[in-house]
Amino acid sequence: MTAPAPESLPARFPHRHLLGIEGLSADQITYLLDRSERYVEVNRGGNKKSSLLRGLTVINLFFESSTRTRTSFELAGKRLGADVINMSVAWSSIKKGETLIDTAMTLNAMHPDVLIVRHPDSGAVKLLSEKVNCAVINAGDGSHEHPTQALLDALTIRRRRGRLEGLTVAICGDILHSRVARSNIYLLGTMGARVRVVAPPTLLPAAIERLGVEAFSDMTAALEGCDIVMMLRLQTERMHGTFVPSIREYFRFFGLDREKLQAAKPDTLIMHPGPMNRGVEIDSEVADDIDRSLIREQVEMGVAVRMACLDTLTLALRGEAEAEAPRRAAP
Amino acid sequence: MSERFAFVNARLLDPASGLDARGALVIEKGRIADFGAHLFGDGAPGDLPAFDCGGQCLMPGLVDMRVQLGEPGEEHKETIRSGGLAAARGGVTSMVALPNTEPVVDDVAGVEFVARRAREVKLAKVYTYGAVTRALEGKEITEIGLLSEFGALGFTDATRAVADAGVMRRALAYARAYDQLIVQHPEDPALADGDMNEGEIATRLGLHGIPVAAEVIMVERDLRLLELTDGRYHAAHVSTRAAVEAIRAAKARGLRVTCDTAPHYFTLNESAVGDYRTFAKVSPPLRGEDDRRAVAEAVADGTIDAIASDHSPHDQDSKRLPFAIAAPGIAGLETLLPLSLALVHDGLMPLLDLLARLTSAPAAILGLEAGRLQRGAPADLTLFDVERAWRIDPDAFVGKSKNSPFDDHPVQGAVLRTVVDGRTVFQTES
């Protein structure tokens, strides 16, 4: 296939790729969320499978291991009737990475329609998107962005609270290395939510408040009056004296437990992108609280959001971009 | 060119003496025989072969005190020949190569190799630094005495800092016996373990930030060691206001410290990284606007003694990578003069002062007989048009590597002709 001309892109989402949330408008985010809603219903119904993407090839290209995200994308593609291929590429940044461009060129020659890419280096997915002719979805690049995670988080919140605007959301944990945090900061900020970030100072990136958030290193203060508490995963190799001294110290001050949660609103909801480190960043009792925890719902929303993204990015290819254009008033 | 030759109708510029006058210059057997405003009365030089400069600027050839030439070891990126062509095109008649080749220039054979290759190539004059420590490992100091005897112009671990304070102290003290210069890459390696300047842009891009403090901490440590040892110290490619201020204060205290910067540090700021543009990845990183301005001001007031290209040629494969693993550096030899002239055109400093930073000042730091118009000195000259406006086109570089963030960058000032030992090594078509 060849890339669709810019004028053939759908007016409400005029992007060839989904590389990040930064730069998307509130309208465009709303469009993706609305479209995702439809797929939540489809997925809950009896007949989950459609033939919308029949004949299209979707390649899951993962340079970093992942089970959840890859499975979620795979399921989304298959439910839409696409041919889905999974590729895992061992990647070490010590071994010079010509492989990235090489792999992109090789795959491009096979004429895929959508490439879903995860890579351990920030910016790598964008670099790859410049070398291929098909749509590219960023499934997480380094510490940069993970747009479908932010979309599924937003969908989860919106379904529970009916809105995003005006909510106070605390994002807690390894903000420095987190692509989930960055995508959520952009999305929630664009949609009018108030965002707080909470971490030990060693895990807060420089000038983070310039992204429109309030930064805290006191978890109780940060949770005060929050509608949503979003926990992040802390990788174990960062917990032994490099960024934080120990797991027990981290849990004591930054782990989410009943006690700290009391500072938040009584009906506050808890989220986690998974996989969880129980007893490190989150107490099991809290994670499993069915009244509060949205963690399983997030997984469900993930498939719907990814179906909506695949659907949207292939509209032009399927010749349906026109149909999505906003109706013009009759003259 | 014949044995005797004259440049007439030139605007003679000699930053060392302050000369700025219309006149002529005569070359004889590769050396400057005579020059001045009234060399031939007001008449023609008789039957002497002459080139009419049409009023353009004739100055001592540029002395570039920091280049990487890729040879030996990385000849696919640059060679002494291709780097020599790039230098000639850039008006550079003398340059000093970093010792981080493969093998490292940490013994006399390495120094001799560079000297021999440069003699064979016969373009710009090529000198080399010796490594401060064996294999640039930062542990054992090299044979500084012998290496300097064989022509090493100073000592540096190139793009690596001499991180160990004890090693640096000994290097500064030991080099004093041979009156040798220690050139530092002033970045604390533990703090400089990142991809770009620390701040909002790095945070947005998810790249590891390098704080401004990484530079000034190393500079300040080294200045203390300099005070302790009474050696000679040169800080390379200064990029921050804090480091500039530390060096300014040290100079006021009378320490023997000098420093340079590269044009990108006073031309660009961190926003040039844009959306992961690896051509704007350099070490140290491009800084914020306040630092950029401080560097420009320090060049103007002389706190920064010299401007060097920090020529770092890289092939496509080293740059077409995710930002974090792309090679740092800019191919800068061919754009050194026009980018630097912006400081004059922007009204920050007089022309002669700027040219001093590119000629007499680096030559003095290195102890080279170069960088000034002097009777009997080698005829290393650059003829340039200070006004000509053009846009940089890296694809048109004659050097092997085209890695420059200055694609389509508008500049004013162009090299017309470069002369080394009386031989023309570059000349524009027209």
C-alpha cells in the first residue's frame, strides 16, 4: 500500500500515526474515546468479531518484552478481522542499533498496513515511522510516550465519573522514567483535569511543573482531595540504592495503602497500568478493593481503545475517511 | 604559484597587531616576505605575479584547536586528507587533532603517524594532541615529555574528562616540567551520563538530562588543582554561564587558564534538538538560551580565548539512531568562520577581536608559529568576503561526513581562498 494523502485523512483525526498524546487536541482525544465506547459494547456483546479490517495486515513489533500490551493489541487486531503478526526483536543499545532502520525497511517491504511498535529508546518509534509507508502506533517508546495507555486510562475514568474536566488526578511513582506518566499528563491536562505528580525527588524529572502539573514528594499531601490515584510501576533495579534506597522505605513513604488513601476523597478511584508490584508501590488490600480499584477495568478498556485506534488509523485506507467528516450544514 | 607572488588590493587584517588597512602582501618561498598599506607605493607590483583581491579580507589562516579526523581507525568518517580538504574549504590552515583515534595517540608512534600523513597530504597543517592517560582510561599518565618532544601540542583525553582528581593533579604538575598544556573535556562523567541538556525539553522527550552543574563542577575542581600545581590548563568547548563565570574569576586571580568554545554553543540552544534531531546531539549538550547568550558574551569579552570547530565527523549510520545511542558531534570545519562571523554582524564584537579568537589566540595557547601576519612567517592565509550571504548546505561539504544541524542556516561571510605555506589549497570557482 502507499500512504494516504493528507487530504484523505479523516477530518476529525487527521493523523497518519499515533505516536503520542502531546499535540492532540481535546476534540481529537474525545473522538478516539467516543469511538472506543462503541467497542466496549461490542466486546461485551455476543459477537465480538467483525470484518472491518479484513485483508489488512497488522504487525506487532516489540523491541522490548511485553505480554499485556502486545496481547491487547493482538486481540484488538484479531477482533477487527485483521491478519496480526507478532515480532519480538532482541534489542541491546550496546550493540549498535542499525537493526532498527533495517528492521523497519524489511517489514515495510512486506507491505503491512499498521505497525505497532514498542522500543526501549525514547523517540525510536518516531524515527521508525519516518522510514515506513504504513500507519504506526506507538506502544511505548523509552520514557517518552505510551498513548494508548493514556487513552484507556481516560476512557476508564470517563466511564466511571462521566467526565475528565475538573477532576484531580494524582500520578504516583517513577515519574522520571515513565512514559505512562507523560502521556497521562498531556491527556489529562488537555482535557481539563488537574494533575499532580508524586515521587521521591530522585524520580521527578527536571522542570516537570512546566508540563502543567503540581509536583509533590509528600504522598499524603498529594492525595488530599484527589478523585483518582494513578499508581505507576517501579522497576526493581531502581529500588536498591540507585534511585531509592530500599523497597521497604519506598513502600513506607510512596506505596499506596489504606492509611495514605484516607487523605483522598472518600470515593477516590485507584488505577495501575500493570503489572503491579504488590507490596512495593501498592498494597494488595487496596489493589483488590472492588469498590475502588479500576485495575481490571483498565485492561478491558485497553482492548476497546486499541480497536478504536486501529479503526481510526485505517479509515483512509478503507476509503471511509469521508464518512467521518463532520456534516456540513445545508446551504 | 611561483616563488614570489603578491596579493594586491586586499583588506589586510591582522588581529595580533590590530592592522586593518587596504594594502598588499608578498609571498616568497612559502613565507610572508612583506606586507603593508603602501607596499608598492600606490602603484602596481611591477612584473611580480599578482592576484587582485578586489578589496576582500586577507588574514592569517584560521587555527582550529579541536578537530577529530577519524584517521587512524575511523576512515569511513573522515581521513587526514578529507579533513584537510574540509579545513582548506573552511579557511583553516592549522588544526590540532584529538588523540581518540584507533589506536589512541598515547605513544610517539601515533604522533609521528599523524605528522607523516599530514606531510603526505599537504593540505592544512595537522598537529595532534597526545593523550593525558594511556588508552584514555584516566588512570596512568602518558610519556608527556617524549610525546611533546615528538611534536604533540598539548595533552587531552579528547572527549573524555580526566575524572580522577588525583590523576589530573599529577598530569597538571608533571606537564609543567615540559611547559605542556592540559586540555580538559570539562564534564563530570557521573553527572554527564545523559542525552541532552536537563530541563523541560529533555523531560518532554523522555531523554536523560545533563545538568549545567556537570560542567562547572569539573571546571571548578580543575581550577583548584591548577592553583595547587601551577600548571597550564585549557577547558574545551565551554557551554554554560556558570563555567564562563568560574573561568573569568580564575583569570582575574591570575591562574594560567584558557578556554574555547565551538560555534554551535553560541549559535544554537537546546531547542535545536526539536523532535529528536540527532544532528543537534553534541557533547557537552546544547544548553538553554541564557547559557547560549553567556557564551556569546564571553567570546566577545575575551573570557573565552578561542573558537574551535570541535569538528566531529559521523556517518549516517552513527546518527540515524534513537537519540540516546546516536553519536554526539557536528562536522564543523567548513562552517567555522561564517558561523563565528555572526557575532560581528550581530554587533557583539569588532571584526578583529573575533578573528583573534580564530587565529592568534589559539596559536598563542598552543605555542604555534601561526595565526598572525609576520614577515618571515609561513604564508598561511585566508582570503574571505565578510559580507557575502549564503545558506549552509551540508550536502555540499567536501569532508566525508555531512552531520551538521545547520542545514539551510543563513550565514554572512564566505572563504574565497586558502593558502598554506604559499600554496593555494582552496579557491572558489568564480
